[in-house]
Amino acid sequence: MIVIMIILMIFVMYKVNRFGAAHVKVSREQVAEHRTRILDAAARLFRLRGFDDVTVADVMKQAGLTHGAFYGHFPSKEALIAEAVGQALPPAPDKASPRRPAADYADGYLSVRHRDNRATSCLFSSLGTEATRGSADLRHRMTEAVRSRIDHLSVEADGDTPKEQRRAAIAAWSAMVGAMVLARLVDDERLSKEILKQTRASLPLK
């Protein structure tokens, strides 16, 4: 009888431990999924409405989660801004993979489609002016992305020396971001398209 009871207890403990481990695993997966949903929702809303006009409640509603769950993931809205922007910024190019030609990138950037698709558009043209007043972490993340983009464009920018190519790349990137801001700002569709077209024609890219 005692032997049977011991066997039964071992069986029950095995089931409890197995269920508990599975429960923890699912919970961790859910936490990661919720965090991703929050970051995706935040990046989308920030692009559309800016940092100041988006509240934590707005982000959590967009993510389909309760307001109270926010602070289990982020200590503050500022921390959310920095991480959402960091995740939405393009990763540094993989040197082992072929780069997207600079001319093709410029064609896509200075397009009407990009202009109108603010929710997933370039963070620099949609949030650049607001980011200048952001946290040190936010500005650092965006600074590294600027460096990466300049390096990308420098490879195919006009110039006989690396210094000349870098100068041309900086001019091209600055013109592209500025042109997108102006193209969205003006209320004249013809002028908006002209800004995009003429800026593209003027870029010092091969």
C-alpha cells in the first residue's frame, strides 16, 4: 500500500512540474508577443500623429491590450518611444549580403507611395523634428541610423575620392528627407510631386 502511494505521489508531482514548466513557457511567449504588439502599435501611431499626440492608452488600445499592462513592459512613455523607434529603424546593412542600389532606394524614398504611407514611412521625415527634443537614448539610436544610411549611400555617390563620395551622400540623404517633409507639408498636389521629382533628379547618386 505504501509503495502504491509513493508511486502515485511521484506521478502527481511529475504532472504538476510538467504542467508548470509548460505554463511558464507559454507565459513568456505571451509576454514577448505582447511587447512586440505594443512596439508595433507605438511605431505606427507615432509616425501618424507624433510623440506628443499619442498617449500610452492610445498605444495599448491599438495593441489590443489593457492600459495597466503597459508598465509590465516599459517604465515610461519615453522608454517606449526610444525602443519603438529603435525597432522601427532599418538595421545596419549586412556586409555579407548585397546592398540595395542607392538609386533604387532613392526612387522608392522619393515616391508618392512613400509620401502617402505615413504609418510605415521613414522615421526621419515623419518624426525627425520631434526627435530633436527626445531622450538621449532616442537621439543616439537615430544618430546610428543616420551614420548607417550615409555609409550606404556613400558607396554609390558621385565623387572621385571617398571624402567626395561621403559629402555627396550627406547632401543626398539630407535632400531626400527634407524633400519628403516639404512634399507632405504643401497642400498643392502638383507642387508636392514636383518637389519629389526634381529632388530625385538632382541627387548626386550613380
